[in-house]
Amino acid sequence: MTPHYFSEKPSTTGKTILIHTHQLGNRLTFKSQSGIFGWMKVDTGSELLLNNLLLPKKSDLTILDLGCGYGFLGIALAKAYPQNNFVLTDINKLAVRLTKENCKTNDVLQNTRVCQGNLYEPVKNDHFDIIITNPPLMAGKKILKEIIVSSINHLKEQGSVQLVVPKKKGLISMQKMLASVYGTYQVLTKGSGFWILKSEKAKT
């Protein structure tokens, strides 16, 4: 089987492109390559998540972009909110290499950290105010369940997980998983065939 983007060494033709986009008031440039999720353009679901995230009105937040791909979400946020700190992770070694390049290109090295590893392994001792993710649906239900079940262990009190899910693929199971782990979830918005969901870790 040809390795897909949710693998350490994905299959790639080596074709590389530059994606120019305007997000949250900033002009950004991303280097992308085949073998990365949504590599040819800004992903519609990720863009919907970016523009509908709920960020607490305070500085020095720590935010995890889980499964960052070429870095679109984390870098766009890091550029728009330089007072906060961002960790971008991916199992895909090509994605991590490109994300590091894109952090430099977009001048966000000062408030970003990029790590390679499977799911929460690179941040196993860290806790975040927010975890954002566009889950790798093609990786299978076991991986998706691990993303949700383990997310609560990496959130600070009243921290949240915020994610995007296609309406026609995985939405119901994702809603059930969030409700099972967090007790409830909130629909932040719907659009272009995607739903943005949010669950919060209760204060103890």
C-alpha cells in the first residue's frame, strides 16, 4: 500500500508549489509538496476553522496545532497573535520539514515550535489552552478516537479542543466521541460542507 499523508514517510512525486494567501489580515506564503494533506491549495475546512476559532481574550496562550500539514493553521494564527505561543506537530516528516521552512518564511519563529511524531507523543508532558486540528479522516477511526480521547489529558482547566469535520464523513462519530469524553460539545459554525466543533475541559 502506498503511504498516505498520515505516515512518517508519505509517497510523493516531489512536486513543490507556493501557496499565497491572505488570512487574518496578513499576507502569507506556504511552500507545499505532494504527500502533504491538501497540498495544492488552502483547505476549505481548515480555513473555516481558522476563521471561527474561539480564542480567550488574554495573552500568553499555548496552542497546539495537531497534524499541522504544511503549517497553515498554526502559522496563520502565530502571525495574527504574536502574543501567544504555538506548537505544530505532525507524524509526517515531510510536513514537519516544510512547516519549519514556512515558519521562517512567514517570520513566526519567535512564537512557534515544530515537532515530529505520532499524535501527542511529541508533547506528552505539555498542556495547552487550545488544541486545534483538522483530523486525518483517512487514517481510520482508531486514530480519530485517540485524538479525541487523549486531547483532554493535554488541556489545561477550561482549555478546549476545536476541530473541523466534513458533514458527510465522520461527523456523527466525532460528535459522539466528543460527548463521551467531554460530556458535551458546541457547534461553532457550519459551512461549505464542514462543521466546526468545540469541547471544553471542565474546571475541577
